[in-house]
Amino acid sequence: MNNIRVASVQFQHVPNDKAANFAKMRSFIVWAAAQQVELIVFPEMCITGYWHVRKLAKDELLALAEPVPEGNSTQELLALAAAHGMTIGAGLIELGADGEMYNSYVVALPDGRAVCHRKLHAFEHEFIRPGNRYTVFDLPQGGKAGVLICYDNNLIENARITALLGAEILLAPHQTGGCRSRSPRAMGPIDPQLWERRHENPAALAAELQGPKGRGWLMRWLPARAHDNGVFLLFSNGIGLDDDEVRTGNAMILDPYGEILVESHQADDDMVVADLDASLLPTSSGRRWLQARRPELYTPLTVPVGNERDTRSVRFDG
């Protein structure tokens, strides 16, 4: 991998309004281009909108879905990537050639390639299917990047496999924070009125975004994904009211030691930019640990233990 300048974006999308969301994305891309950014990451399902989709009928969901790469959104991303010489990642609902729908993340590269990752642990709608493969691809600047969408990052096996497949940069688009959870010390809802009145009482909202429901929760595990696997990590997230939940932003970029290079503390749309120093990779703890693996011991990881459940039931019931 060579040194590369990257950006991570947080923004409040508009549900069901691709034009409005692309307008925001284009403004960030122009801003990033002015700073000579080579890779920019937008949040999960930011093109279509996210949490409202669980309430949509199947035909309404189908109306939002698009094929990749033939769909208008992917073609727009490819045009923007070519125009600005920039690799651009953004989330949408994909209509697969198999007729199924997926929570997918498209990475448009300036050389005309379109890489698509389907969320492995999808739960947003009964007609959104989970993906069944990992996604690692070559960057124009050299080196490889991988993609894991939101809940995908919660399972340590996914991050490890992505690194083993060669990823040196992990794109981690999310719509998280402020989520209802059955785990009493994992996140929790944020009063929507705090968002609506954020200009009247910014301190109260900042305490929630930076506290246990937002950044505090991320700090329990997100740096470990970078550190343990020796990868740079680009965390992108929604911000603000998303149907009946408040996303917490906290866009950040981490190095292979799990150190935060830059992060946003804004209760608003924002972008953070960092230069990734490739020389950190070979000596990082995670890279050395990957070399010390003993795969012959890991067969139990591939054997069901009997309590595995669909992500939907884990997310909502247990």
C-alpha cells in the first residue's frame, strides 16, 4: 500500500429522496477534491435512506432498489469518481440479478470499476437478504481495501477474514448510535427532542452523542477491529434523526494501532480527512499477530454450536 489521503463523512440523509442525498454527497465530494482526497466514504444506505425502510411494503422497497452496476445511482457514483479522480463509497438498496434485495455498499473507482459489498448480517426488512461473501479490492494507488457494513463489523471473525484476504484499509459505513438494544449497557435511544432543539441546548445533545449511546459505545470495540487486524479503519455514520432514532455521527479515521487520527464532534453534517501512512502497517501489532496464527487450531470457529440465530432475531429479540 502507498500513502493515501482519505475522508469519512457523516450526514443526515433524507428518506426516499435520492436526489437530495446525492446533492449532499456531491458537495462533500467537491470539498474533498479541493483537499486532494483520493478515497471518500459515505454512510450505509445513505442514498436511499435507512431506518424508515423497515416500515415499507415490498413494492415500496422495490421502488427504491436498483441493480448494480447498471442502476442510476452506481452510474452517478462512477461519473463522480471519474470526474474527480477519487474512489467513492456509498450505500443503497441493491436489486440483485436473482431478484432479491440487499443492503449493499457500492465503491466506485475512477478507473471505471464498481465494487459491491452485500451486508452479511442484514436485518432492516424481511425482504432484504444477507450477503454471503467478503469484499476486498485493489485500490488505484496500490494496496487493498475491504468493506464491512455496520453490524458486519460487530463480529470479530468478519474483520479478521477481511484482513486475511489482504485488506489494509477497512471501509466501515454505518447507521448506528442511539439504537434500541436489549443489552442494558449497549447504546440506548436518544430523545428526538434533543436533536430538534440542538441549537437551544447543544450541550445536552453533545453529551448523548459523545456518551455511552454514541462514541462511548464505539470506543468499546471499534479501535480493536483496527488494532487486532492491523488495518486502517474509516468509520462513516449517519447523524441526526433517522425515523424514530437519533444517529450519533462520530465520523472517524483510525490507524492500524487503533489510534484515532481524526474524528468529528459535530452534531451536524461533517467530513474528516486524514493522510494514511503506509509505513505503519508492517510493524503494527495486528500485522505481526496475523503472522503468528495457528490455523490448525481454529476448526471450532467453523462448527455450529447450536445457538446460532438469524441476525434479525438477535437484533430485535435477544
